[in-house]
Amino acid sequence: MKLETDRDATEWVYAAKALAVVSAYMELGIFAKLAAGPVRVSELGLDARAALTTLPVLRHVGLVAGDADVVTLTPAGRRALEAGDLPTGRNLEALRDLSRMKDVLLHGGPVVGDDGKSKGTTGGTRADDPAATARFLDMLYASSESAAATTFAWLSPMLAARSRVLDLGGGHGRYLRVFADAGHHGTLFDLPHVVTYARGRHGDAIDYVEGDFHESPLGGPYDLALLSNIIHGEGDAEVERLLGRLAAALAPGGRVAIKDMFLDEQAAGPANAAFFGLTMLFMTRAGRSPSFAQLRGWLAAAGFGPPQVILLETHSLVVAQKA
């Protein structure tokens, strides 16, 4: 989506409008109706003019087919729906937030909602909203099976039998559970309301420590400390201090493994890191997508040796050993 021709900027606008239409259809359950077979447009439950105006957008992007009377999913639309790849109502909320971009650029994040309150969260969760926390962690748990298995496959050869593994800010606990099921001793560290969720999923299969990882004792010593999608929500000084605290909690020769999205040396990509940084700008006090160069500096300052960088499908896994 780089700006290379005079049409590209127009395509950006089209993409934003298509995102709004697809997200709204998902939120209203229209694609779920179409999954059962062709549906008459008059039976979609939509305003007639709105349906006749938005369906051409869905036809154009290849999700539906049909005519003015009947609409059906295309094979590509069905595959995307069944794979869970279509944007949802969360994207509509994100579009509302993005409409406040000018204010955020002038005054910084987090973004302020319609009620005038900050929409900043702690790791995407809220202690005062257990239901929203559960929905968020359920979503992350459901989408992390492959990533958890891949992360374990890379890290397990570095560990002796029955190693002590810390999952810092471990959230739903799916990553740590893979290590525990392989015979390692797993400890999940997170805020109390998140630990309540994780304990409900994993019971006695892992240990739990409640606290704020910025200041609470981390326990240990550990052979491996895993930070999966953690440092992008922290400020630079916080990351450097956190890595120093982790180094102190690791056994001699212990390792830290950081799974995240990182900007390249020119801070021009990749796309997932560049655009996810916007989410951090809007939803955290100080978070952003860091660069590999920044991470190398933080690790060295904390007393770790040169890192190994493992490129995964969408993220990177950076492993460094305590010097």
C-alpha cells in the first residue's frame, strides 16, 4: 500500500470505507446469515437503500455475489468467514478512535472516548470490567495456539529438563501452558484480575504470582523469562528497567525471550509493526513499536549478551542470555 502512483492515495480511502462496511456487516450478523446460503436482500434486516448501496462494496472486494434481489457468499468470502479473518465490530470502534487522530497528534495518547474518559488500558484489560477482560483474553487465547506452539519449538532446545519458566504478563497463559505440559515448572506473573482469569483456565497446571511487574517482586531464580507482546505497551525507560529486573531474577546463564513486532533499522516497516504502533499510541500511556536497534541497546544495558533474532510468521522472537 505504498504511495507509488496517483491512484494509491484513493485506494487508501477505499480501503477505510470497505473496512467500515465489512466490520458493520460482521457486527450485525449478516455474514453469519449468508453462511447458511443465499438470502434475499429484503430479508437481510437492513435499510433498503443502505443495503443496495453497501452490497456493491462487498461485491467489489470479493466477499459476496448476487444481484439486486439475492446475495450469497463467494468462496473467498466463505473461507475468510470460516477462518475468522474478517474484521469485526472492534474495528468499528477503532475507526471511531482513529477519527480523533488530530487530537492525539496534538496532545498525545491515550485517546479519549465519547464520555471524555481516557481509553487507555493495562495490557488490554481493565480490573473494573471483568467481562470485557474475559472477552479480550478469550480472543487472544483462541488466536494464539499456533504462535504458542512455534515459540515453544524454538525455545525448548535451549532448556534443560524441568526448567523454571516465567511468563511475565502472561495473560491467558496459553504460551506457558505448553511449557508446563512438557514438564517444565511454569510461573505466570500478572495483575490480580488477569491471574483470576488464567487460574480459571489452567488450575494447578502452573503457578501464579499476582503483582505489578514494574515494582512487585518477580520471584525466581528462573531459567527462562518469556515476554510475549509486552514491551510494545511500555515506554523506553520502563522497558530498560524491566529488563534489568528480569536479569536479576534469572539464574546464571538464564535467558530472556521477547516475542513482539519490531520496526526495521529505518523505522519504515514491516507493516504490522508500523500500524500496530498506532494501537499503542491510542491505547497506552507510553507504548509504541520498538526497533531492533533499541532492543539491542536495552538488552546490553541490562547485562545480556548479543541477542539471537528468530523471524516468525508475523512476529520476531529475540533471545538473549544473561552474561
